Amino acid sequence: MGLLKDDEIASRTRMIGPWDYDPEDKMLVRETTFKDFKEAVGFINKLAEVAEQINHHPDMTVCEYNRVIVATTTHDKGGITDNDIRIAQEFESILETYD
């Protein structure tokens, strides 16, 4: 699994959702808000299950009781790989189940 180039990252994330790419830290970052703390933590737990299945673990944070921030990179490769794109896809897929 190789690193994706900046143009590949931009193209692929555009098709997924509103993810930001930080070229300095080589991370994909996405933030969203839920109705309350319980829903935010439930979302993180669902994403954690997927992360375990694919053995790729993003940074996940709950801020201000209902805001979730997820940042993903492939540390051992030094940037964005297909695994990070998959985490982004799964994030959006799980998010669609929330109102």
C-alpha cells in the first residue's frame, strides 16, 4: 500500500464528503456535530469497530460534549493511503445513519 499523491487525495475525498487535507501534517480531518454527548460517543464507538476490523486507527476526539473530530493518516507510511480513504468512507457511511 503506497502513499497517495495530493491530487489523488483531493479527487478521492471530494467524492466522499467534506474532508480537509492538511498537507503539512499529512492528515485527513473531518468534524461534525451531534445532538448530544451520548450520540457523539456512540458514533465514535461505531467508527472504532470499523477501525479495529481494518486495523487502522484514526485519532478521534469529542469536544464541547457533542462535536466529533476525526483525523487520519498512515503513520508508518508518512501520509495518506487507501486505509485513510476507507476510514473517511466509513465515517460518512456511519454518519448517514444519524439524523
